Amino acid sequence: MAVDPRRLRFLLAVARYGGVLAAADELAVTASAVSQQIAKLEAETGHTLLRRTPSGSVLTPAGLALAEAGEDIERALAVARSRLEEQDSEVTGTVRIGGFQSFLATVLVPSLPEWRERHPGLRFETTEGDEVELVRALRAGSVDAIVVELDAGENYTPPRGTADVPLLDEPWKLVVPTGALLAADVIDLSRLGLPWLGMDPNAASAKAIRRVRRELGGEESRQHSYSSFQNGLALVAAGEGVTLLPALALESLPTEGVDLVDVPGLGMRRVVLRHLIRGAAATPGHAVSTGLIREAAAAFSYESSGL
């Protein structure tokens, strides 16, 4: 199978922006050009890559696999571009990044010492907050980019005037009280007698739970809801329910009293770096910082964590 990697950007644009027309707008080409490139990819791979629905184009499993390969290529090129830009000139200025706790603490903040050495003239400022606060700050210009979580099992389109740069996909983990499941091959949570713990309905975890509930069963808890992953783990350990948590969030949290279960169909949490299409995104500092963040995300390994 010989695939022209230049065509992958068309497939990625359709995946990220929810349809052929939106992808054409983003790439500044005609919708016909996008369709032609996708058709050539399908001919090269021998697989159907898109399924058209009333709400837009949805990637097939083969399309998702190819899009993931395209993201890997894009990420590698971003790292190489960042290093080349480092050699060309010394970048100065301040880059303000907003994000959620698990990504900042596990991926971004540990990289700051190395970034200071590589770019002594580039200053990073970080802000932790929930997505609503961070989006408001991005629109107001208080931050230059924000790290956002998504449920990769859902189709989404970045808000108008923004663009998303993919950072990493990480597996969702089913979290149950220790010993609650005797086997992980066939799971029916409706028989387990434990409800799904509630979350902010706009959170990626909540969206993933709604999707998985349709497959695994179970009712939503009317007693407990949580916003911090640590509290969610504590509630599960106390036998009050089950939940989904991303692998990244479990890096630095205690997991005594719970079992982390890999179940087919749980899907992935997608982490992206969102910025305004105009403004700070055009500055050298933003370009270099985006490359650094993508490099740090690419270097993160779940296998080394044992999760």
C-alpha cells in the first residue's frame, strides 16, 4: 500500500472540522478538491475512509487509523520545525498557556526547566482552570493558547475563530472498587449494582461516560458528583460508584482501593492545544512554544507509567 502523505492533511482537516465543506474553508481550497484527495486516499488504501451523515462526515475505523498516522507525521514535523527555528534565531517574549491540572502537572510544568535552557529569552506563564474559564480567557486575550480535553469518540468542530493542534490521545480507564469485577472480558454494569458517578456535563469524562453507558449499562448516581479526579477516585474506593478517568490523570494520584480496567470500546481522551486563528498565533514565540508543547506531549509514555 503506497499512500501519498501529502493527502493526509485533507483527511485530518475533515476529522477536525467535521465535514468536507469546513475542511475546504480551513485549507482554503474547494470542497471538490478535498473530496478528490479523499477519494485518491481511498483508492490508495483500498478502504472507505469517510461515511457521510446528515450532520457531517464521520471517519470510518480505517479513516481513524489513517488520521492517527497523519497526526503522528504532523507531530514529528512540528518537533523538527521547532528545532530548526531554534537554530535560526533566538526567540524572546512571553507565552501564556492555560490548561487543566493533569496535563499541566504531568507534561507541561516538568518541561519548563529544559525550555528555559533552550530558550532563555522565552518566558512561559501558566494558568490552571476549567474549560469555560479558559475559553473566556482566550477570547479576552488573557492567555495565548489553552489545553482542552475532548472525548475522541465524539465528532466536534473547534469554536469559530479558533484552531486546535492535536497533542495526544490517551486511553480512558474504567475505575471500579477493588475486586468488584471478576473478569474484564464481558462487563454488564447494570448487574454490578453501582451507579456511574456524575460530573460536569460539559466535561470530556462526562461525555465519554454517556457514550460508554449505552454499551455497558448502569444508572447515573443521584447521590454523588465530582469535579476533581482525586475525589472521583475516593468515591469509587468507598464503593459509591464507578467512573471513567483518563490515564494521564492517574499518573500522580493514589489508586488504592480501586481497579483500573481496560475494556474494549472505552475509547480515548484527546488533548488539543487551542488558539485563536489570528493574533498571538502568528508570532515566532507562539510557533516555537507550540512545537515545544507538542514535543513534550509526544515524549510522554503511558507504557512507562505502568497504567
